[in-house]
Amino acid sequence: MNYMNPSLKKGLGLAPLIIGFLALAAIHVPAMQGQGTEMQQRLAEVKQSLAFNKQVIAQFTWLEQQIISVKGEQKKEELFNVQYGPDGKPQKTPVDPSSVSDSDRQTRGLRGRIREKKIDEYKEYGDSIKTLIQQYVPPDKDMLQQSYQQGNVMIGPAPGQAGQYRVVVTNYIKQGDNMTIVMDKNTLSPVSLSISTYLSDASDAVTVSVAFTKMPNGGPFHVATETINGVSKQLTIEILNTNYHHL
């Protein structure tokens, strides 16, 4: 089934889509020439692409696997069945890991299933990180427009990657944060997303690296892997999304 909106596909022929820089230190991004009309057009195409894809992905359900590590040691695994609810937000239903075969999830090199250990002291911290990152992933079209109006968006080519473009957004959710989206102009889908942000202040730094993939047969793109790092407590949450099924 071909999920590409024909008017979107035609309009996105010129479209570069998103990327940026990672880490709390800013990386210089060459600005696109003619940042007036052309930049507005490309940003409009990005927003349309994100909005249309969100509409299509709402027709699917999938398995989300969360692997939680502290100081590099894997501590816990959580599984969820996920689908978008009427409010447009993902709804997650916990799944017993023992009910899912290893072939349907990644065991990350461990023998059998991940052995859970008590990590109650990290639960509040981990939940705070998850809540924060949900505001970034996936990027919101209205927030992108607001950032553009505030002069916090730059669009340019992705260095060393022919056919890819990036949009760099600063101060997206919090003052001093950075978000970079890399987009493939031929497939009209995002390639990666990088985020540098923080919880209460800069000492509570949080970094995120997201890789996207596209479903076969012209289906929508989706987050394949997402790695969230809570720097101060050396807590890592790795998210893997698989087993997509049309509702």
C-alpha cells in the first residue's frame, strides 16, 4: 500500500528536511542561502510531512522494548504494546517479557531474558527523563513553526551526506537546548534525530540519539531505535520499536 500523499510528494521534490547538532556545545551549521521564501517553503514541507506521517502511523500498533542500564550494566527490560489513542498520543500497554519470544525482541547479547534488578532509586529520575523526551520525539509541526518565528531554526545540507538536509533548532523546549533532524530529500523521510537538553538545569544533562526507518511498500517512517542518556546518574534507556501491524 502506498501511503504517500500525492500533493505532498509533488511538493517535497525540493524539500530538504531536518537535522542539527548534538551536545550542549553549539556546532556551526552553514545556513541555507535565501533563508526567506525558500526556507519558509521547506519548513512548510517538513511540517506537512511530519503531520501526514503521524496520521498514517496512527493506523498501526507495535511492540516497544525498553532496556534500562546504569553505568553500562543492564538492569531491567520493559515491553509495551503501543498504539496512538484518540487524543493523538501513544498509549502503552505493559507486556510480560516472558510472553514474547527472543525472535520478536532483541536480547542485546544476553543469555535468555534480561535479569531485572532493583532500581527503585532511579525510577523517578528515569520517569522524568522519559516525560521530557516525549516533548521532542517526534518533533511537533506547530513547535517547529514557533521556533522558526523566533529565529531559532537554520536549514542547510548535511555535511558529507549527499541528498540529505538538516534542520537545526535551538531553544525548542528549554532555553539552550539543541535539536537536529536529518532528512533524506529523495525518500522524504527523516534519517536521524539528535537532542541535547537537560532536566532542572544544565548539570542534569540529557542526550538523545534517534534512528528512523521506513516501512516497506511505501509505508510511513517510524522510530527504529532511540537511546536516551541521563548523564548525571549514568542511566541509559534504549528503546527499540518492532512488529508493526496495521490495525
